[in-house]
Amino acid sequence: MSEGTHSTVSVADEAWFNGPSLRRVMALLNGEGAETRIAGGAVRNSLMGRPVADVDLATTLLPEQVIALAGQAGIKAVPTGIEHGTVTLVVEGTPFEVTTLRRDVATNGRHAEVAFGSDWQEDANRRDLTINGLYADREGRVIDLVGGLPDIERGLVRFIGDAAERVAEDYLRILRFFRFFAHYGQFRPDADGLRACARARDKLKTLSAERIWSELKKLLAAEDPGRALLWMRQAGVLTEILPESEKWGIDAIPGLVATEAMLGWPREPMLRLAAIVPPDAERLDEMARRLRMSRAEAAWLQAFASAPAVKPDLAGTALDRMLYRSGETGVIARLKLAVAAARADIDSPPADLEKSLLLKGLLKRAEAFRKPLLPVSGADLIAAGVAPGPKLGEVLSLMESDWVEKNFAPSKDDLLSRLADFQSRI
């Protein structure tokens, strides 16, 4: 489709397009020779029946012109990426990123040097994937300069122009290719794109760990990341960014995804990650540090790795004791993976069905578990005549162990009545 022509496809009837905040911005930034269009994800998602969250805009106006117009209209303008042509306009609490049309002057696989322009075809050509290169004008008419509309119809995730050139411009596009395939692709990945990603996979080491983990986490949040992970493994990309998965494999993902859908579990990227890496505390600690995970994410992995495996015939009271000692997070993760593995074998002998039912019962109990409080405190022991110091802590620890072993049944009076016995064990 040539520059300036429109398709018969439109987003004009979509609720997000007719929101008053967006309409106000579009009215402000169109006119007097300037043109502003909705770009990328909002158009893509709308055409694919997906929710539209953020709305980004592309404009022929320069950043300083956008800021000036916003000021005249009483709209807050934030120069969030002004060196790259991006200004964020905030209207009634809703942010809109407005970016001046650009063309690449130089790229080095990680950063691009850009120049501002007014050519919509050049701006479209510098984007990564055809499904991300669509625009919608102020009337809602979709403009396709890169063949994105037929690719949306086919569920084809494809680079704009030469795949190897697009990848060489920014090696993060390797991971974006698979991430968008996970969320939007059908059947097989585009062959040229897959080949370009496989050939450049060693360049992933030039990217920051934060960017790699961010893309991987978004991929793992897809409804079904299984096919994307499979193609990443075959292209050598998964091993490049997640060597821990190489010998462990990704075979648990289909069963986990199916179980999530059947039992109504939320999509948990961390649980899906746990399904494809070994539960080895040392290796997972190294992985978390390498990928610059947050403290909460690293702690989650350690809880998973250190939690004991749960057997289907484990008594409920024994599970309670396990939860108290090991914490709920890791045990629940282990149980979920065990339930998914058992359900994957559901067509096998009746014993596997029984195993699945038993594990589901344990999971339900674990999710309802609330850690009880030890009824005795250090202050209670001091009041009973125990001198402050290391021995007090030892006595308290013995009392706690006894209380846990007896399924949290002994009361404060029960424990204190046996104080002399606990002291004699030290």
C-alpha cells in the first residue's frame, strides 16, 4: 500500500478510540499541515480482538511543537524521551506517548541514532514487525504501509523488510520475535525471521540482563508460551539466554498451561519458569543474579528450590507441618507443578487419576493454610524464671519443635507446664 492511502479497515467504532481524552489529543495534534496517527499496539490489538491498554501516537510535529501545543491547551507534557522524539501528554490521568516520525541514521545492534522526519513510509519501515507497523488516522481508518493487515489475518509474526537487517539493528528483536509469536502467532514462525534469529543468537550476550529478563517474562505471560519456547529451543535462543533449561527441558509447559486453563489458575510467569529449570538453589541463585531479577523474584525461586517435594499420599497434618517449616510459597509451587504433571498423565492408569485428585486436595489445603503463631514467647519464658540468653532461645526452639510435631495442638499452659523437661534436654 502506497503512502497516503487507507485500507477499508477501521477502528472508528471501538470504545477506546472514542474516549474523550484520546479524541482531545487527536484534535489538538492534527491540522495546519500536521498529521498525527495512532501507531502500533493499540491498532494491532484492536484488530485482533485483544484489550487495548496504552495508546501511542506518531506525529509529523517536532517534540517542541507538541509541547507548545499542549501548553496552549492546558495539557501536561512530560519530555519522557525527548532525545528520541517522545513526549508524553497526560490528559485526565491518561498518558499518551507522542513520538515524532523518525528514520534510522545509524544502528549498532543495541542503540539506534535517529533523525526526525515527516515520511510515514520511512517511519513504518524502521519498526520491527509488520503487525506493529500499522497506523490509524484521526477518523479511525487503518493505514498499512508494511503488509501488516494480511499478517494479522494469518497470525503471522514477520519482520518488516529484510529480517537479518531488522535483527542487526537491535538484537533485542530476537526475543521480541518470539514474544510476539507467543502472544499473536499461529502455526509456525516466519521462516526468514526464525533463520535470522538463530544466526544472530550469540549477539544476545551484548544486551543488558534487564532487557532479556523483561522480554522473557512477557513471553512467559502469554496464554500459551509453549510453541514459542519450542522454537526458541530449536533456534538455540533459549539455551543462549537460559542455559539452565538446556538439560531440564520444556516438556512440562503444555501440561501446566492445560492445567491452568482447566482449574482456573492465573498465568504465573515465575511458575512457568520454575517448570523449565532445575530446582537447584545454587543454580537458581546464579540465574537470578545473572538476569538481574528483583529481590522478590529471586526469593520466590529460592523458596521453590528449597521446598520439599510433596507425595500424593502425604497426610494433611504432615502437609501443615511442612508448610509451617518451609513456607507456603515454595510448597504451593511444587504442588502446582505436581498437579500439572499428574494431569498430563490422566489418560494413563487409574492410579494417575487418583494421584491427581490427591495432589489437588493437598493444594487446596495448602492454599487455605495460615501459619499459626507459637503460643509461647520469650517474655513468657522469662516470666517463668528462664534467664535471658542463648539458653532461652534453645528452650523456645525445643518448645516450637514439640508444638509443631504435635500439629500445633499444645496450648501455652501445656508447653509451660513442661518447661523443666525442655530445659533438661539442653
